[in-house]
Amino acid sequence: MPNPSFCGQCGGGLVRQTITHQQPWGEDLYEFENVPALVCQQCGEVWLEAEIGQLIESVIKRQPQPKRYHQVPVFSLAEFTS
């Protein structure tokens, strides 16, 4: 399948980049480094090719030992507004 050369959101040009991608899965969040993606140079929208999305899903389902973990504090902004 040929790659699109223009962003479906804004029409800007897409370029191949290697990114860090965060993938929500149920109540969990997974982070993948060195992910090939198409990134819009105008709006920053990220497009993953189907094969990459399928590979990410496969890794999540297999649950291999991750490279490392992040601890992230979570806040509810509603608690700080009146």
C-alpha cells in the first residue's frame, strides 16, 4: 500500500520520522520507542502504518519484559478548580 504524502487532518506534508509513541490499552498506557511514523510538518498529527499498529498490538498482547518503566503522577484538575 502506498504511503499518503499529505495529512488527512490539515493537508500538510508528511515526513517519515522515528518517534516515541504512547498507546492506551484498556486502563494501561504503553510507551514504544523507535517507532517509524509519518508526521505532519504543519499540524504535528502522527500517522502509523497498519503494520506498525498491528506490531504494537501484538507486543502488548504478548506482554514481554519491558525495557524499563516510568512512574507518572496523576492529578485530577477538578480538585484544584472552584
